Amino acid sequence: MTIKDTSILKITSLKWIALLVLGFQLLSSCTERTVTEPSNDLIGEWVVTETLLDIGNGSGEFEATDLNIILHFEEDQRLTGNGLLCGFSESTETLTGSYSIDKGTITATCDGRQFEHTFTLKNDELIISNSSCREPCRAKLIKK
């Protein structure tokens, strides 16, 4: 065996060792990962308990209401209800819309007009802000 043959053997051996170490590192770094869907606390029925209708001076406060409005949020980001989607009143017909958790919006089309409201979920209370109001108007809902 010549010096050249020995050098080639050393290089080939080093390549194999490097490949084995790299392969071992790749295999040992693999771990089982569990993918979970994000929680959607909105799913279910929500009842309007209070409304805020500001007259324009910023003094508006939430007050108890006798509106009998219920919204039902579905898993597929659709919702139905008997009011609130097209204004702050009850409806005799079922209103439909969609919601986006990422954007914090509710969208509904009523009589050919599109309404988009914003919402926040905090301390088990859902606050919906009606975008069609000039002054702040909001509804507070609790889960049924």
C-alpha cells in the first residue's frame, strides 16, 4: 500500500465518520410534536346583558337591557342570531354572518348592506362594537 492509498483511506474514513455523526445528530433531534388547534372560546351561545349607547360626550356607560338577543357562534366561523348583527335591535328573523378570531371582526349582510363590527373577549365577557354608530355603541354578552 502506498502513501497515496493511505491518504485516500484516511479521507474516506473521515467522511464516513462525519456522515455517521451527522446522521446520529439528525435522528436524535427528532421528537414527536403534537399539533393542537387554537382554542376558540367563542363557540356556543351568547346572550346580550348590557348595552352602551353614548350620546356623543363620552359619558356613556353599560346599562342592563331587556333585549332578548342571542348569538350562536359555530366552529366554522359562522354565526347566527336574532339581532345585533344589523343593528342594536331584536329581529324576528334569523340573521347570519361570519367572524374572524384573528381580526376580531364580525361581518353580516342585511338588506344588501354589509356591516362589520369589532369584538373583544375579556374576562368571559364578549364586547361587540357596532361600526355603524357615529358615537360609541356596544353590547356586552355572556356565554349561556
